[in-house]
Amino acid sequence: MADYIAKAPIRRLMKKQGADLVAAEALDRLIEFLENVAAETTEKAIKITKADKRKRITQADIREASVRLI
């Protein structure tokens, strides 16, 4: 998958949570996971939007799609 999420903001988030030392591979894996979740959520939101015969994805669509992932 392409790199859409930058490493620096994720690294800062991890550091803020207390992770002072993080392997580069761990950071890459987390970013890959987040990108996959975002892609799956978007696909589900598109299906919801099309089922409602709309073109615009709304916050409610994303919320419903993300609940379906869990």
C-alpha cells in the first residue's frame, strides 16, 4: 500500500503516549495497519453512500462503516 500517513506525526503520537523508543519496523507496521483500516472504512462508507443514492460521504457514513469493522 502507498504511504499516505507520514511517520513523524505517528511517532509524535506514540511518544506522547509514552513510547520513547520505537523500532522503525514497528512504526511502519502501525502506519500500514492504519492505512488499511482507513481504506476498508472508506470502502464500506462508499457502499453505504451508494445504497442511500448519495454521492457525498458523511460523518455518519464513516461512523457506521467503522462500527461495522469492529
